[in-house]
Amino acid sequence: MEDSFVVFLIGMRINKWWKINKWWPVAMAMPKMIKELMAHKEMGFISAESWFGKTTIMVQYWESFEKLEAYARNKDA
């Protein structure tokens, strides 16, 4: 990209795999969020990459910090 952009890292570490009721809801929220963002490009989301394991991380790319923050603070999103 020629323009500036924001890189946002979000992730979690699973220390106790058998406590699925603790980490599963968090893990399942991410695909819904990405689907919403892909459907509404005006929110400023560009793309994302994920790595899975004991520590799972997603790297997200946004048009600006302001758009990332607006999405994060949007209670309807």
C-alpha cells in the first residue's frame, strides 16, 4: 500500500485446553467479527491473517487508527 495504515495485533493464549467453556466463546467471536467487517468495508478494515496454536494471534490491517477505534467503541458492532 502506498498510503499509511494501521496494524492491530489481537490474540489469546490457551493455558488449559480442557477448560473449553472459558476460551471457546472468545475464539468463536472472531469469525463473526471478521465476517461483519468484510461485509462493511466502509468501517475501514482492510484484511487479516491468523496463526493458530497454544497462542493464537490475528494480525489485522486497518485504514486508520480512528476507524479501528470507532469500530472498537461501537456498541452496535
